[in-house]
Amino acid sequence: MALDSVKQGGVAFVDGRSAFRSKEPVPAHHMQDLVDTDVLEGWTVLIYNASMGEVVMLRSWVASLGGTAVRLTEVSDAEAFIARNAGSRIALVIEARSADLDERIEECLSLRARFPSCPIILLSETFGKNDFSTERMAVCDASLRSPVSQVAFKLAVPAALSNNAFFTSRRADRVVDPVESMSSHTAPAPVPAPAQVESRNATTRLASVWASAWGGRTTEVCLTCGVGLLFGVGLSLMF
């Protein structure tokens, strides 16, 4: 059976479905000049919420960059995979359609908070253009407008790795504002001089001895000490 194909906006469609490829495929030797072919060597790329056609294409592109792609259908599976492989180099490619964009954004924020060292590339038809900068750093490390071309994806990968390194270093270097820190703490109590401490200790020891001798009658001890002190002062004035 013959398949009808049509081009809309430079993207090839077959039977109304996107073939998910660029308008003009870039020759392999030109792509090698743009991106290192081993940039994903040792990396596992988790592809989440993408259609089967997109997964096939993305898996091929990831493999051409030296990585391994794994398709997941639930964000909980991604979280479990990352937690189970702590210390491994793992990146995420997440497709966000217009109908579930808010939900995907919330998931990206959650993944970002739990696994900040995992680069995230977010794909969505709602984006006006590809963005390889850190403008959306709170959510992802690079964002691509769907349908995604091979060139855009392979440029996004090194950008995402670099942006994520910047993101994690910025989190690690974050310090508390000195002014805010000073305002949120009370001033420490002044430290008494050594002579004051010694005098206070001697007085405490004397009161303790007198209280012990008088059977714990603290009131009588204080009165007796006071009378004795006044009597001593009077004698010194007389003589």
C-alpha cells in the first residue's frame, strides 16, 4: 500500500504523522565536526514520555554519541533508576506536550531537586525556539522545540552537560548572605574578665561553706555575712 507523504514547515509527515527528522539531513562527516562523537561515552540517557517514533530516533542519536538510551513511561521509574544507579552518569530527555506541559514541568522541578547532577533536556512543541543557554536552568539544562532535528539534539547534548556542570557548581558554592546571617543571630553575651570570674567563684565557694556549716540555712548565712561585713567596715573607719 502506498504511503502518502507531505512536507509542512520543512518537516516530513507520513500519513499525518511526523517522521521526526530534519529538513536537510547533515552528512555524518559534517556532524562529527560539530559535536564529539564520544560526548556521551559512559552515559545512560533516560527517554521519558516520548512517542515510540521519537524514541527510535533519539536512541539512534544517543548511540551515535557513544551513549545508551533507555525508554521509560513513568517518572517514578526514572527516579528509581537514578537512585539505584547512584554515582553513574545519567541524563534525561523528557517530552512535554502542550496538554501535559505543567505536569512535566513539575516533574522536572522534582527531579532537579532530588538529582541535581542529572542533566535534563526538555522537548516541547510549545517552545518558540531551541534554547541551549541557562535561561531555563531551574527546570532543565537545554530545551528543544519539537519536532526535534538531529542537528539540534546533538548540539543540545554538550550544551546540557556544560550547563549542568555550571548549575551544580553554583549550588555547591552558594553561601549565606553575611548581612542576613548577622541579623538572624543574637549577639553573644560578653565574656567576664578573669578577675571577675575568680572573685565570683571565691564568693560562691565561701557562701557554700557557710551554708553547709549552718545546715543549709541560707537566709541566716546571708544575714550573718552582711552584719559581719558592716561591722568590719565600721571598725576600719574608727581606726
